[in-house]
Amino acid sequence: MSSKKNPARPEKNQHAWIDSVSPRVKEVFFAAVRAHSSGNFAEAVTNYSLALGLRPEDPVLLTNLGVALRAQDKFKAAEACYRRALAVKPDNPGALSNLGNVLRRLGKLKEAVGCHRRAIELDRKFIDAYYNLGLVLQDLGKLDEAIRLYNYCLKFKPDDDRVSWDKSLALLSKGDFINGFELYEYRWKHEQLKARHFRQPLWDGSSLNGKRIFVYAEQGFGDTLHFCRYIPLLAKAGGRVVFECQTELISLLEGLDGVEEIVRDRERLPDFDFQVPLLSLPRIMKHDTKSIPCECPYIKPPAQAGFPVHVPQGTKLKVGIAWAGKPTHKNDHNRSVSIENFLPFAWLPGVTLYSLQKGPESAQRDEAGCGVLVRDLGNGCDDFADTAKVMGQLDLIITVDTSVAHLAGALNLPVWVALPYNPDWRWMLKRNDSPWYPSMTLFRQKKPGDWDPVFKKMLNSLKFRIES
């Protein structure tokens, strides 16, 4: 889970402006602000648009409309509103920072930096602009600068959970796991997660001495696969582990070392003495990049899972591919690609491609006319145990940042991961390997949104692998 939302607010406290408008504009404007504040963005857009029909060049209305459009993921329209507002009133710090926010979402990072810096020049007390600038610098890999800005913001807004959360991601990206995982607890303040409450105490790292400890998955499939490596350590600490995870992972993880009992997500729970969220374990155990458990494989598929993979005659290298993650993921627009990005691999004689893609995006295989070039495996897998058993019959996995990458790494299979310019914190920056998965190689974008060099490099590496 990552932070991708910049603070943006409708400009509703414009007292002088409100006094200058007609009663009808005022009425519609306040109706828009009420709808906006309650999260009814469609109604807000309608009312801001009505007001703009009466005052088409008004920068306040244009800026507020831009904020509401951005909340609906209508980024180009939002950009147009901000730019028009700034054409009318160039020295508006709020419009500048809002423009910077939408430019960041559109991948125009350097231009976004300029907008936020100009907003700060115009208003040195505009703390949200400092925070927004920190987010863009973090996207650009300038982590130390971003952290300095977050620290500055926290001096003025020490209770701002957004800032502490994004500071945690910057620290983790730097490889500062001790401090980063400490602040990572701010994830429970994030809108994507809801904290769970139990009468049993949170485990503090002390000896368990045969006590039962309830560990629960809390985020996506990839997070569960990534951090279930900690379960055996709890057993070694004397714990009898009850592990709750997603239904799709049950058959794969019920044989995980250290698990006494596995339960489905939100199923009735047995008795236990302590509880802990899965991603809190690195913090409690105080692990850094050198002490994290990295022995692989730590997952083994059950013998009865999967099915035999058909291998065409003349195949030298069996390559599994996955091109898209979950569409609802906040950063999916950066991490997912098209199946067509992978098709150059099919140019190579002796390479047989197999699709491991699941979900709606698997339809790309037929839509792009790739049925002969890419053999389908993903849709024949009922759960992750099947996928794991099938993957074990391949020579190489090539994927974007999805649960497939974590599964391959946990199985200790050779896996190449194509990463966006600003990747998830766990991949850190610059390095082409991962401290979490010894069998993994990382291929990174050099420019935001530019996948061509990434796939060309992988194609050349694939050629070398076949020829050597």
C-alpha cells in the first residue's frame, strides 16, 4: 500500500470574493462546497459549473472545479481548470499547488516541482505546498529532500498523519527499515485500512512460551505472500500460530512452517492469547536490511495442486508472464502495462510464453490476437496453490509489480520484475536485486512512464540467457 493522494481543498474561505458575487452565484457556490465536503463530487462539479456559467473567468470557481474533477480522476480536465485559473490570476498559490498535484498524477514530475516551489514563494506559510513538494521529490527519488520537507511540515502539523505516513514510505525506500517500520504503523490512519480491535493484547516481541498468537493478513495478496515469511519466526519464539489470510491463499499457506491453524479472512476465530497484524512483525522484531528473513523458498505448493504444463517441441525456455495488477490499486496506472509490451519476447526462437495473468486483464491475450503466441495458464488456476505449482514448471517468470512477483520470489524461482520510475517502497531505489528475494532481478524505468527501455533490456537479457 502506498500514498498517492495530495491534499487539495476547495477554496471556500474567500470572504472578500464571496462579498463580491451575486446572490445566485453565492447560492450555487455554497451548494457546491457542501456537496464537495460530503464527497459528492458529481454534484459539486454540476454546481461549480453552474456558477461558472455566470462567472466563466472566475479563478476561485475554476480552482474549486479542478479539485472536484481531480477527485473523480478526471485529471486532464482538472489541469485545464487550474491553468485557466492561473491565466486569470497567476499569483494564486492554491491553484499552483493544485496544478502541481494533478501534474504529478499525470507523470509530469519536474513541472509539478516548479508549481509547488512557486506556490511556496508566494506563501511561505503554505504548509500543504511543502508537503506536496515532498511527495513529488519522493517520486523523483530525492528521498533525503522529501524527508527534510516532511520533518518541516511536522514542526507545524505534528498530528498530520499523512505526513508521517509518507515519511515512513520514504524511509523504507531508503532501506531505513528500523525507523521506517516504526512510522509504518501510521497505515492504520490511512483510508484504505481499518484497524481491528481485540481484547487480547498486541504482541510486543516477548517470549511466547507456548501461548497462542493470532496473526492476520491486512492488505493485498502480495503483502501476505511477502510477509508470511515471519510466521516461522513466531513459532521459533515459542508461539502457537493461528494465521488468518485471504481465502485464495489458504491451500498454499496452510503448510507454511510454524502455522498451527489457518483460518479464512474474518472467519470465526479460535481462542488465542496475543494478536498482531502481519506487517507489524518487522517493526516488533526490529529487523533491518541485513537481518530480515530472506531464506527462500519459504513457501511450497501442495503436491496435489496445479496441472502439467504442455511444452511445445523445440522449446528452450519456458517463460511465464503477468502484465497487470489489480486495477483498484492506487498506483496501478504506473505499474501495469499491456500484454503487447511482452510480445517482443515471442520473437526469440525457442522461447515459449505462458500467461499467468488472472482477472479481467487476462482478456488482453485474445483482444490483442496473442492466443498462439502466449499460452494461457492463469485461467486454469483456481487459487494460488495451483499458480505456484504451475510456475514451478517454468524456467523464468517476468512480471510487473504484482502478487506474481512475490509468489515467484517466495518459491525461489528466477523472476524478473519490471518496475515504474517511482516503485513501491519494498523495491527501494537504484539496486537491481532485492534483499527480500535472492532469485529476483529488478528492471527499472529511467524516466516516468517510459517502458520501452525496460523491455528492451529484458529482451537483450533473454537473448543472452538463451545463447549462453
